Amino acid sequence: MAGRGLYIGRFQPFHLGHLHALKWILDREEEVIIAIGSAQYSHSPYNPFTLGERVEMIWRVLKDEELTDRCIIVGVPDTNGIHSLWTSLLKSFLPTFTRAYTNDPLSALLLRESGVEVKGIPFFKREIYEATRIRRLIAEGGAWEELVHPRVAEYIKEIGGVERLRKLFKLS
Amino acid sequence: MAGRGLYIGRFQPFHLGHLHALKWILDREEEVIIAIGSAQYSHSPYNPFTLGERVEMIWRVLKDEELTDRCIIVGVPDTNGIHSLWTSLLKSFLPTFTRAYTNDPLSALLLRESGVEVKGIPFFKREIYEATRIRRLIAEGGAWEELVHPRVAEYIKEIGGVERLRKLFKLS
Amino acid sequence: MAGRGLYIGRFQPFHLGHLHALKWILDREEEVIIAIGSAQYSHSPYNPFTLGERVEMIWRVLKDEELTDRCIIVGVPDTNGIHSLWTSLLKSFLPTFTRAYTNDPLSALLLRESGVEVKGIPFFKREIYEATRIRRLIAEGGAWEELVHPRVAEYIKEIGGVERLRKLFKLS
Amino acid sequence: MAGRGLYIGRFQPFHLGHLHALKWILDREEEVIIAIGSAQYSHSPYNPFTLGERVEMIWRVLKDEELTDRCIIVGVPDTNGIHSLWTSLLKSFLPTFTRAYTNDPLSALLLRESGVEVKGIPFFKREIYEATRIRRLIAEGGAWEELVHPRVAEYIKEIGGVERLRKLFKLS
Amino acid sequence: MAGRGLYIGRFQPFHLGHLHALKWILDREEEVIIAIGSAQYSHSPYNPFTLGERVEMIWRVLKDEELTDRCIIVGVPDTNGIHSLWTSLLKSFLPTFTRAYTNDPLSALLLRESGVEVKGIPFFKREIYEATRIRRLIAEGGAWEELVHPRVAEYIKEIGGVERLRKLFKLS
Amino acid sequence: MAGRGLYIGRFQPFHLGHLHALKWILDREEEVIIAIGSAQYSHSPYNPFTLGERVEMIWRVLKDEELTDRCIIVGVPDTNGIHSLWTSLLKSFLPTFTRAYTNDPLSALLLRESGVEVKGIPFFKREIYEATRIRRLIAEGGAWEELVHPRVAEYIKEIGGVERLRKLFKLS
């Protein structure tokens, strides 16, 4: 099944569950496109980090794991609720791919309606590695650092991400 | 001057002049962000290729030249004439960078007004390696293949790019 | 009171309550514009069908009921929360009309502020013929087919609409 | 070749050349979707009439020619230069169709790339029935009325269209 | 600390708490820019008044209080959830300012990240002078008039604002 | 004819011809709304200054001329070519006005179609006080300072406007 897989997520933030999924796909495909969705959003409890910050997190992990020659990172804006345009935008923003990997039901539905082969990804300890939970832990001062790659933990602290999340959660 | 350089262009298409510039920057910086501007446009004589197609071209060259571990490709939409938002969008879409390299006067003006250090890039045989000229050569059946990397020439032919440019030029 | 009535709705989907209302307006006006609102949205539990799919549903019913020479179908995008532009957009997208028929309080408020005569429509067994309820019935495998015109039931099944709604409701 | 044809145009204004083309398609297809492009634009020399005004023109002609039961009128906004989204938007705004009829090279290119069968339409006295020429004739007080259907001529005068075009042409 | 302060709010509607805050800032700064946020929204329970109506309210109060030579009113659209562009848009829409005054945590976070000095404003009887509460009182026929400046009360009644709020609240 | 006049322009930059026109309107109306159009654009040869910079120019002149209690400055974005929405946007962004003053034929056409009374403004030495000419003079180092109010000349130099125009003109 060697080809180029598409791995879609928002990666808010990129955590060890994501890395596990990425490696699982890399066992099956020669290369992987990491598509960072909702590219334009940031500074909300649901989407705290900018696209650039998410690219940086993933890049640092790829370097550390020596995966830069097999992974292409691409940001994809969402279409502001106009779902019928999403696959079209996605395809025009991405290099060619063989099949998509996602557990998100709407993405899967839209991709399948447009003729793309879609596969699920086995969850890796989902009760622990889950972005919503990790954002809350960061905001509340919980034990989040072990849930992300050391390079990501470092970077989040470097840009004042903990403070930002704490403030954003007070808002919502 | 080791840091992370930002190299901005539309890369319609990515040609040997671009590759030359990229290597020149890589001599000066540890890493380079290749920012592909006007990400959302395609299928016009000025912007024939989609973002995804431009990412693919550059990726194939980076693989061939063994540069994937030093170059981060990112697409950046333009702001539809609202220039005062462009640097802000750029910064939010890009990982951190130390300085920018561009010969485009508007990009340079906007980046400098927002506090970014901007450097020019020595042109490499500009009368030959120039994207406007290369697009015309492709459309008119001229000798364009030697002006791009072999991986790019291959890819443009693979996706029917010659035919597309020929049709787009009949339009304009 | 012969003129051209404007009948506004989202028609997600077009059901027998809508058809009843349409006929009630056709008793009062020579012609009716059927304005399909929120034209750009689809693939959500609240707006499952594309504009094209809604046009198709209504068109098949109009053909069956021999009403194509008295009804003009027009899609109207919503203005993304910028309500002060909505009547303006509506008027520029629609042919001339004499008065509007709607039970939606915001539409009525905006139309009246812009000088349009607005009339309510008597509800027809609203507890039964109500789009929110019908969408849920489709998603949950309930008895929805008798609540829409046979042409609409046929069409929804033809395009895999039952399956789509089932998946969209799992999402939300 | 009986099916549903798609006839795409801007119809600024709908003239006898358009009507001729429509009838030619109706000889080949059971039904025709008349897709009015650049739906959102008006009040410029290139796009003088609103979508609603163009729908009205076409509707009056269809009534007069007793074609309302074979023609579906739909407005389609353009995607503001983002051509890779256009076919996707088009398909989501339109009911199902079998094949497209257009002489516009960009529309043909985009539709073919997305897998749609595209056919050309024989021009009908193009040196006479051409929208650019007709707009200029209206603006300059030339003999335009015989170039459109009597219902269209009537309507353009009814809404002050001659005066509008005269003013718009002074602008440009 | 004489300079030009920036006072940011939505002013839905401009009430005596706002006027109190404005005067408090005017004690500290030579001039104040009154930035009216979410400029494009109106006709919802949360944002009932148009930008123009809010400018009118504030202008009438400034005239009455003889403050027109120290206050510059500017409307600023919001960026539709794309928070990383907001300070950039704000700065391009506003004349120069020395520091910002706001109690809104997201505005403060974004302004501080972009290098602006931000100060809080002491609340003035917040349990009474609070816009959410005042909108509800207007809608429900409560005692709202004494909570706004007489010029504002007059104006809201003049434009049918009470009736509008009553209808909008029935909606939500 | 005492009321509130609307004076529309782009004011790129605000020059003595504009000030002359403003005073001419102030002779006829109690108050004037100065509507700054194309609010979102800047950094192009046609629209060099941001909205904020134009507000600042006009504000400094109004202060100097002691006109702040009779003039309301409001920025109005343009509608990106969707002219049918422009008057609607304008009305929602502006406080009430009695009549409009403009020499721009498209603005006049659109305002009149929406029922607004429009008056022309006598040109004041147009061959000298014309914004296009003044922008060119600034860019080319000509004698522009005497064509604007001293406060405006000062401010343009203060923000590096001469340098910006010089660079922008090299672009185009």
C-alpha cells in the first residue's frame, strides 16, 4: 500500500497521540502530507495557536525524529461553514495524495463524497492523548508536558503559550 | 549570520533562478522558510498553478537536492489588496524567522514598516530565469524545460501543465 | 391582491408544509418567487442539502404539480451575520416582487425596516410538518417519507441523503 | 442525447444570440439549466445589471416563449479570482446536469479538469449579437432594441437601464 | 501621562457607564479615540444597533458634553474569528495612540502581544451600568432610560430601537 | 437648507481642494459627515494611506480650523466590486444625513437609485488641487506641500509618507 497518505488535523497542539498516528501512517505509506486545518484561526480556547506556531511545533518534532524527508506540512484554511467547497480547497492546497487518514466524521463524509479513499486511524490511549483535554490541562496548570513531545513542550513555554491559554480559558 | 531566513515568492513555476536563490540563502542561514504567496490563486496566465502543485514542484526538487531537512514550505494567501493586513497574516502563517529575503518592493516596504529586517537577493541571469518569460515559453511551445529543474519539468508535463498554460494564454 | 409574492425559506428539505404554504400564496398572487436562503451552506445538521439539491427538490415538485410557469426559484446567500446588508443583497438577487410572505421574525423585521410589505403565512399542521423534526426523522430512520412530496422522497434517497443525515447527526 | 444541459453565461443583457443558443441546446436536451454567472456584480460597464434584473429578463422571455417548464434559472457568484473553487461552487449551486455548453475557454478548461463533458455552441451572427457591443449601443443611444427580445427591451427601459448604462460608460 | 488614549468597546448601546469611563480616561489623556468594535454587525440581540446608530448616539452625547474637540470616533469591523489579524486591522483603521484602555481580556491579550500598553478601567457601578442588562431592560420594557444619557434615550426611541429590541429578543 | 450633509471621498491625501469643498458644504449645512471611502485599502499608488492615517490628517485640520464640533469623520470600506451593496453598507455605517455631496458619477448613481438626494460640489481649481496629481508630486519630489494644509504636510512627512509614495510609484 505504498503511496502518499494525507493526515488531517488541527493539531491544537500537536501531541504524542498525533505523533503515534503519524508513525502508524508512515508504516503504511512512503510519504505523508500533514494538513493543518482551520489554518486562519488562533487565540481562542478551541484554537489557541496560530498556523505558524503549529508548523513550528511539528517541524521541531520531525527534525528530532528525522522524518523531514517523508513529511510535507501544509496549512489549509477552513471555508467558514461552506462545507461544499472544503474538499475543493483542500485538493487545490495540497500536493497529490493516494488516500486520506482521518477519524473526523465530517471530513470523512466530504472526502468520500468527492471520491477520495478514506481510512480511520486506531486511537492511541485516547482518554489521555486528546487535544481538548491537553488544552485544559495547560490552562489549568495540570500535568500536560508529558503528553507532548519535549520539543513541543519547550516551544509552547518559549512563546508564552501557557499564559495565553490561561487567559483564553478565563474568557470562554 | 546563522538563523532562519524567509524566502518569499509566488513560484509560478519554481525555476532554476529560484533554486539558485534558495541555495544562496542556505549558504547564509541554517534553515529557510519557503513562503509561497498568492496561495489561493491558480488557472490564470499570471498564476497558472495551484498552491498544491507549487508545493509538489518544490518538494520534488528539495528531495532530489537533499534539502528537505533545511527547508520549510508554507503557503500564504494574499489579502485581496488589503496590504495593511499582509505582514500580520504572513507572521501568523509562518514559523519564526530571523530575516526576510525578497526583491519585491511592496513586500520589502510592508515587511520593513512592520519591523522585519529585509535583504535583497542577487539576481541569477534574470534575463533568462524569469517566471513571466518561462510561463510564456511554456504556453507558446518554446524551450522552457532547461529553465526548470528536471523534476519540475517532469511534473508540469505529468499534470498537463503545458496544455493548461496554452489555453490560459489564449484567454488573456 | 394579484401581484408577485416572495416566499422565503431555507427548505432543508422542501416538505409538504412548504408546498401547502406555496399554494396558499399562489391563491393570492399571480406568481411567486421561491427564495432559497442560506444558499452557500450544506453538510451540517441544520443545513444538510446544497442549494443545487434544494433547487432540484423544488423543481421536481413544481413540474409534478404543473406550477413551473408561476414560480421562479432563486438562491440567496446569507450575509454571514451582517444583517444590515441582507435586504439589499436579497433585492439585488431577486426579480421584482410586490410583497413578501414569511413567518421568520428577523426576516420580517429587516424587510419592514427597508420598506417592504410583509405578510405571515398560516401554519399547516406545524407540529407535523416542520423541517427540524423532519431532518431528525430522516437521520434516525423515522417515518419521514410521508411528510414530503413523493418526488422529494425519491430524490433524497437517490443522492444518499438519508445516509448523509445519519452521519451529520452523529457529528453534532 | 436527451438529458439536462447546462448553459453558462453572464447575460449582460440576455440577447437574441443567447436565446438562439438556448433553443439550439433545447433541441438536444430535455431540460436546460441557465446558470447566470458573476451573480454578485452589477452597476459596472462590464456587468451593468443585477442578478435579479437578469433573472427577470430571462423569465419574461421564457414565459413569452412558453419554455418555463424546460428551463431552470440559477445564479452563481464568481469566486473572486480563486478559480480552483469555481467548479465546486457551481456544482453545489446547481441541480444535476448531464453536460455543459459554453464557448468560454476558462469555464471549459475548469469544467473539463473536474470531469464534466463540455460542448461548444455554434455562434449565431456573433458580429451582431454580442453583449459587449450591445452594452455599448445602449450606452451610446444606438440601435440596440432589435438585438434583444421585445420583453427584454421593454424591461430594460422600464428600470431605467438605458440611463444607467449611459452613466456607467461615462465612468469608465 | 498626557497623550492619546484608545477606548475600545461595542457600545450596544452607549450608556452612562461608558460615559463615566470616557471621562475617567479624559482625565488622564489629552484626547481619546473611541473605537466602536464589531462595526459590521447589527440587528441581533447581542449587537442590536448599526455602526451608524452607535456613532450617532456617541456624537450627540459628545456635543451635549462639549467633548467633540477631544474625542475621535472610529468604527472597526471585527475579523470574523481570525484574531491574529485584529490588532493589525485596528492599527490600520485608527489614528496614532499612546496607550489602550480596555477591560476585555481577549482585546488586552492581543494588544499586549502586539506591543501596545494596555490599562484597565475602574468599573462604575457595573451591576447597574452593563450593556447586556440594559439591552434586556429595553426589550422587556424595564427602566432603562435613566441608565443612558438623555440624548441616547431620545435617539433610541426616535429610531424605533425599543420595538427592534423587543422583536430581536423574541427571536433568540 | 440646514441639515446634515454627507461628503464622500477617499482623501488620498486630504488636500486644500477637499478643505475648500468641506467649507462650501458647511456654509449650506449645520453639520457634515466626512465619509472616508475605500477604508480598507492602503500601500498602493492609488490608495497610499491607511484609514487611520487619513483620519489623522483630517482630524488635525479640523482641530486647527476649529471645526471638530460640526464634522463627524467615518470610514467606509468598499464592497469589493459588489456595487449593489454599497449604499446599504454606507447607510449602516453612517449616522443620519439629509443629503449627499459628491462629484463621483458611480456614487451619485447608486445613491440616487436608493432614494438619496445628491448634489454636486463646485470644483476649486481642479487642475491644481487634484489627488492623483498630488500623489505623483509627492512621489516625484515635486512641489506638493503648498497643496495641502500645513498640518497634513507635517503629518505626511512625520510618518515617512514621502518615502512610501516614492517606493509605491516605483512599483506600478
